[in-house]
Amino acid sequence: MAAEAQAHGWGGASRRRVPRFHLQAPLDVTVLRSGIPDTVPGRSLNVCERGIGAVLAGELVPGEAVGIEVRLPQAPDTLRTRAMVRYQDSLRCGLEFVGLSVEQRTAIREWAKAVRPDPETSATAAAKTEKQDSGGAGESAGPSSGGPGGEPGKSRKKRGGFGWTIFLFLAAIAVAVFWWKWNRAWEKLESGVSHQESASVEKPQAQVSAEVMEKLLVHRVEPVYPAAARQANLEGTIALDIVVGRDGSVVSMHPLNGPDVLAKAAMDALRWWKFQPYRVNGEPTVVETTVAVEFKK
């Protein structure tokens, strides 16, 4: 499995081929496990055209395919795309975008024009410092014209000790910065990320019937019948009020009836539905509609 061959961490020099940009924004990562969608909330740290770094409220496995939803500040639409988990260390992970559209790449570039690239990570700086210290020690390891009593050896030891002091100092700074970012991200997660996301949804400009939106549906994901509902013999049709964005994706929803276990399963499936954009006077428009999802044994 690719996940087993993937390294869980990287302590060498930076392998970035494109600049990353600092981004503090709430995001959702959805992964299919045993056929059931599992959504993990989190907060982004940085982003580029190739991928995104984030702190999540759960662990992923390198090699897993996931879905990502994140909103770039001041961007008109939420960025929704697929990604591959490339790096995982505790709650911090790196995700590589898969199948990013031209429009999405352009949106990232336009947003990035107003921000500055992230500075080189402290771990990379520490690695370079260690390399320089090793190089300095190598230069002083040659023959010396010092006097008797082992003075050249003492000089090398002093320089070596000074190099290790710098390395440990930089490592301590790296740990402190990571802890601060991790702690700050968790505070923001616990302060109501879901409320911020719902507040950012654009207000619908039209109410469209279910029959009309059914004709515009281009991608449908069937819900997974929950085992608990099957054991309890729960059946029925869940009606949901949804908001469809300008790009045809479902940006918000809430159930109108039914047991919570069936309503949650319906919402997990609906987040992957895709419609053709509804147009008013030729322009894509945010609309509100009602859909029904049936659960039958």
C-alpha cells in the first residue's frame, strides 16, 4: 500500500517547488472509511497551487484520498477539491491537490498576489545551520601550527560546542513556534468554526423548485444506510432544505424532518452532490431548493 511506503515526517532541507502562502482559515477534510464518509474539521496553515498544510482534529493516513473544503479570504466561492495525504505528524498534515481545475488554480494565484510567501521553516533553517557548523568544523580539522599541549583540539571542541548550542537554541524556537500555532489553531476550532462557516454562506437570490433542480443534477452520491438505523428498523424519506452555490455545489443544508441518524447520513451524501449552475439573466446564481432522500431496507 502506498501509505506504508510514505514517510511520516521530513527532517531534511525543504522540497517545495512553489512558494506557499500563510492562510489561517477553517476547513473540512472528508475521508471515506469502510464506505462511510467521515468529516474531520481543522484549520489551514499555508496553501499553494499544489497543496495545503493544516492542523486537524483527527489523524489521517499518508496515501489516503480525501475531499477538502476551504474558503480563501475574500474569495467569492469555497474551494472544493480532492487531495492526497502526503504527510502526517500528530495533528499536522500536508495534503496534495488532485484534479485542481484551471479556475481554482487561478483563484489561488489571484488571492496569493495580495499576500507574502511563508518564511522558510525553522526546521530547515536549523538543518542549514547544522550543515554550516559541520562545514566549519571540517575546515578547522586540518593540521594546525598551534603550540604544544593540544591547543588545536581544544579550539575545535570549543567551536563544536558553540555549534551545538546554536542548533539546540534554534530547535527550541522551532518547537515553541509549532506549539504556539497548534494551540492557537485549536482555540479557534473550539470557538465555533461551524458558526463562522455558516455565516460566510452567500444569501440565496432565488427559490427554485425541486423538479427544476433535479434536471440540473449532474453528480449524485447515494447515502449510506447507517447500521444503527437498520437495526432499529428506521425507514423513511428525509427532506432537506439546501443552498446551491454559483458553481453548482451544495454550500449549506439542514434537514426538515426525520430521525437524526438518517438526517446525518443524508447530509453526508448531499455534500458531494453537484448541479449545473442555476442562471438568472445568464448569470450563475445562488439558489435555495428542497431535496428528498429515501431510506428503505
